[in-house]
Amino acid sequence: MGQLALQRVSPLPSLPRRLPSLPPPSSYSPSLLFATASRRPRRHGFYLVRAMSSHIVGYPRIGPKRELKFALESFWDGKTAANDLQTVAANLRNSIWKHMADAGIKYIPSNTFSYYDQMLDTTAMLGAVPSRYGWKSGEIGFDVYFSMARGNDSVPAMEMTKWFDTNYHYIVPELGPDVEFSYASHKAVDEFKEAKALGIDTVPVLIGPITYLLLSKPAKGVDKSFCLLSLIDKILPIYKEVFDDLKSAGARWIQFDEPILVMDLDTNQLQAFSDAYSHMESSLAGLNVLIATYFADVPAEAYKTLTSLKCVTGFGFDFVRGLETLDLIKGGFPRGKLLFAGVVDGRNIWANDLSASLKTLQSLEEIVGKDKVVVSTSCSLLHTAVDLVNEVKLDKELKSWLAFAAQKVVEVNALAKSFSGVKDEALFSSNSMGQASRRSSPRVTNAAVQQDVAAVKKSDHRRSTEVSARLRSQQKKLNLPALPTTTIGSFPQTADLRRIRREFKAKKISDIDYVQAIKVEFEKVIKLQEELGIDVLVHGEAERNDMVEFFGEQLSGFAFTSNGWVQSYGSRCVKPPIIYGDVTRPKAMTVFWSSMAQKMTQHPMKGMLTGPVTILNWSFVRNDQPRHETCFQIALAIKDEVEDLEKAGITVIQIDEAALREGLPLRRSEQEFYLDWAVHAFRITNCDVQDTTQIHTHMCYSNFNDIIHSIINMDADVITIENSRSDEKLLSVFQEGVKYCAGIGPGVYDIHSPRIPSAEEIAERINKMLAVLDSKVLWVNPDCGLKTRKYSEVKSALSNMVAAAKLVRSELIKS
């Protein structure tokens, strides 16, 4: 199969439209911002402009209309060949580089594109392939690469978890003392050469060695106390080989992403960081070195360690989420070094307040000098939508408040020009008017909602009965067997089902026809679960496009894009809603569908809701009030829905909080406050239900061990939680003596892999759980929802899951 090393595609075929295109003036309120970017005279494809200090940390790789997603899935399904996938990828990369060059960006990144994940790319570069994938040597190809990411028929995928506090997932490296590292992917160098062939000089980007090691985990069979940093001397020679190749190819800059520096690192970890870069100093000779940090401010000791490095030319800092970054700079910055100032938000979609950013830049100028400040994004633009030009349905006022990745590139350059003394007064005036419009718009604030939120802070909203007593009441009503089986919520979203929803949204089919079509889908899903012998059913969520968007479309204060897609992992994209104003629930959202489904079966049917914290963390959230205020507003809306479901006779209600851990601040000093209000928001949603109503929640693909006490404090009756893909590390918290009295369902198989585990394998997992959990509280379920899987896979996997539960159940009876 294809190699990860880029194969030259010449000539490069064009996609149906230029990717990504700059929006026309009418699509963005400060229209002069874009007009300025497109009026420069060209010579041989380049603009004749003075060099400007502008930089982009990284850019979305999925494409403005998810071109990479569709190319990947076509390749995985065997419909297209490796070279077809590589051609689409080459077109996307070239379009991105040209867009940045055309906008006037000086420091353009390369190697930020990935077929799946940048951490997996680094694993490939270092040749750190787990032995189960059968790779021995040579350039790593698509077969091994995608097996690590997705698994295959023979072996499971590597663990996947959240990238810091974002909704992006990375593939966790599996390391140990016996790993033999080798230079096994030349992607970084090939991508630099590809851009250079276009006449574009780029800054190759690598995940820094300390971030890579500290985000890894000990491989299976390796002692959990193994020091990952002990491998630094083994991986640095590979990095040096990459440097040599880049210098030979003509690279003048290199960027190391070291976001781990914003975490609470101890003295030994900081010393390892300093030693690593000191060790690389001689091999970096001839290259300008940028170390980029992001997602928070750098702690004082880490800042001191970082800025003392002699081999570094420039330092990148987040001035959006790094609330104390400016004070750190004021306290001292190394003379003669460049400061890459991340003043344009890479994680949200609001238009930059250009005047405010310019003031920040002017403050920095006074400290480090004008010629030493480079205008940049706060982090990679990977975490925002691609191009606002594709949003033809957003209203003019709201659209004037927004900027996606393509627009943020132009914002960076506009600030750089203004900072260089070429301020466009008309442009800044237009931007200021847009900011004022947002602040004063009546659609943003609802006084009654603000009062309701103020009132909820006066109570902790706990249910009046202890969970053990509630579970007894619920068991009398539900009469479930030991080790009850269930699924997380969604069933496969087929092409036909998506077509039906599209036609309904486009008003091509009537309400009656749509309801009938969804009813048929419900009947199919319910019949399948009954035939398989599942105990607590779900309706499959056929009526839902996305677990957040579905609710946001029915709540006030939300807006939606047509193409505002953001990569979550691999080919999986999400389209986050935009929360622009105060949130209310005008009417019931799920009662009609849940009631319909419950009437189709005698089994308990879960009412499926998305929790307030997950809706918050998986949306583009307004930045004009504290996040917890918005979360409490959503919680009150979900509370109304929970109570309406209960009145309609739904006895099991699941309120998913898949993203609760994701929003945890990166610094320990800030975590308690977040967990307090996040857990409180969840409790608000179900505080007034009867003891006989069973409240479930679900969490997935994060490290939960360090917040287990907050999870217990949520006071849910049952929690289903990802476990199998992470090598069952969740179970270790119970081995360490944490007592969990509520129902709990650690996932018994990974739904993000096409691999189908046997009943014996699942039974073995269940028995491992029973070694640390009481059979009276243990549930049996997959890791996550089944939306992305095929029905053939779902039927086989769930059949094996139920068989395994029955097998273990019979063994319990015998004993």
C-alpha cells in the first residue's frame, strides 16, 4: 500500500474549487480586511510586499468541505487507491500554503498536515511501532500506519485520547525500554520539499521530544512506573537525522511544538527539557529554532527554563488562553530573541478585536522591540472551522462577528501590517463597528435567563436519597438481570438515513413522511436489540445529525453552520454549534421521539440527552461571559427536558457528559473550580426526578482516574465509560481502593475499530472488571456509541457482547 513519505504528484490536479478560497467582501463585515489581502501586485506568483512578521502555528488539514475525510473513507473501503488519496492530500496542502502566501504570511508552517494524527506521524517518524503490527524496517506505509490508528482484523488499535483540553484526539504512543527507534518516515522533509517546489519557503513543524514522551504511555507489559523520559537519548538521534535532511533540503527554520510546557511539570521534567535542547544545539546549527507553546500560559519556572535556551531563535506564547503570559514577558524576555505573539484565537470562531490585539502587541513592543515581535495565532487553527466563505446561510449580522481559519490567516497579516506602521484606518473602523454590534445586539442577552442562573447558584442540587437506596427502588421497577446489557445510544447512520434527514431539512419530504421513515428505522433498531437479547434499549438516534447539534438547533442562543467542520480524529469531523447568546428551551426536544420508541417495546427504553457540560465543551462558546454562566443556562434547559421525559413515562434517562474531562483546565490550581461548577451543572439537570427514575451518564476517551471523585460526586445512578481501548486503565482506580456504589459499565469493546472481539475475549474483560467491582453494580456495554460503525459489525459485536454477559452471568449463578 501507499507510503507515508509523500509521492510527488505532478502535475497537481485541481479540485473542483480553490481550497480554501478567500471570502468575497460581502461575506465578512470588515470587508477591507480581505480586499487588502487581494490587491497586491504579483510577480511570478508572489506578492511584491515588504517582509512582515506574521506566523501561523498550524492549519486545518481536513479541507473546507471535508475533502480529506471522504478520500480517507473511500480508501479504507477499498474504493480508491493510495495514489488517489495522496493526490487529494497534495491538493489540500498546496492550497493551504498558497492561501497563506497570498495573504502575506511570512512564516508558513509545513508538516502540520496529517492523514490521521500528528502524534501518530511522530511515532512513524521515530519508528516506534508496537510489535503486534508486524513492522520490522523501512519506510512506514499506509497499511501499518492505519492499523496503528484503527486496528485491523487481527490486532486492536492503539489507544486514543484527548489532545490536552481540546476535542481533538491523538493516538497515544506505546513505549518501553526495549523499543528500537529508527528514522522510518520522511514525511516532514518531503512536505518541506513539496512546498519549496511551489516556490514557498515553509517552517517544518515537529512535535517536540519532551511533549512526545510525556504524552506517551508505557507499553503493555512494561511497568507502569517506567520513566518515559529515560528514552530521550534514544529518540534525539532520530530528530538529528531529520534536522540534517531538512538543512540539506534548504530549510532555514524549524518549529518544535512543546505544549507540554503549559502543564505543571516538576523539576526533573524541566531539567530533561533543558538538557534535550542543549544536547540538540550543535545539530540545530544552521537552523532558526522556534519553540511554540499553547493552550495556556507557561508557568514561571517553565518560562525561565524555556527562555534560557541558547539554541532557540524565537518563542511562541498563547496570549488568548494564557492570561498571565503578558506579565511573564514583562518580567523579562531574552535579549535579541523573537517573540511569536499568539493574539489571534486558534480555538474559537469569533472575529479578532483588532484594536485590542494591537494594544497587546504595542505593550510587547515596549518590552522586546518592534522588530522582535511576530504576530501569530494562539495555537494551531486545526481547532477551528476552515472557511467562512462557505457559510451562505448565516445571517449577515452574526456572520459579521465570525472568523474561521481562512479569515484568521488574514487577520494575522492585517495586524502585522498595522503593527509595522501600515495601519488601515478604514479596516480597523469596520472591525470596531462589528465588535460594537455584537456587544449591543438584543439577540445576545435575555434578562430572565440571567436571573434564573443567579438563583441556581444558591443550591447544590443534590437528589434527596442516597444512590444505593435509589438503585434498590429502580431494580424493583426495572427487574434487570445481573450484569445488565445496554448500548451507549447511537446506531449506524446509513447513507439512506442521512439522505432522509437531508431531504426533510430541504423540505423535499413532508413531516408525515419523515416521521414515518424515522419510525421504520426505530423499529429496525429495537427489533435488532430484542433479538440480540439486550436488556435496556436505545432508539438508535436516527432523528439526530449530531449529539450536540441536534439539541442546539432546538435551543435559543445557538447558531449553526453548513460547513463549519472541525476534525475530532482521523476522518471523524464534528460541526460545533455557535453559542452566541443566552440559552433557553422553547419547547420539548426529545419527548415525542422517546415516547414513540418506548411504545414499540416492553423493555426499558433510554431517553437520550446530551449533558450541559458536553454541549458547552463541544460548541464554539461565546467569549463575552464566563463559561460556567453559559453552562448553567444549558443545564436549566436540559433539566426541563429531563422532567418532561419522566412525565411521559421514560424510566431510564441518559444524560451524556462525554466531554466533562475534556474541559478540565491544564493547571491543577484551576481544576477544582471547573470541576465544582461542571459537576453542579450536571446535578441541576436531574435533581428533581423520582427515585425510581434511573439517571445514566456516559464518558469516553479521556483519562478519568484523576477525577474519579468528581465523577462520583455527579451522583448519577449508572455511568457507562470508555475502558477497552485504553487497556482497561480505568479499572486501576478501583484496584487502588476507590469505592464506587453506583452502577458502572466500563466499555467491553472498542467501537472505533472495525475489529470484532470474540465472546470469549469480552467475557475475559468482564471477569477482570468483576475482580474490582461488585456484580450488583456492573453493567455490560460498548465503549461508545455505534454511529460510525456498519450494521454488519454492530450485529456481530453486540451478539458476542450479549453472549459474554450471559456466560459470565451463568458462572456467577453457579458460584
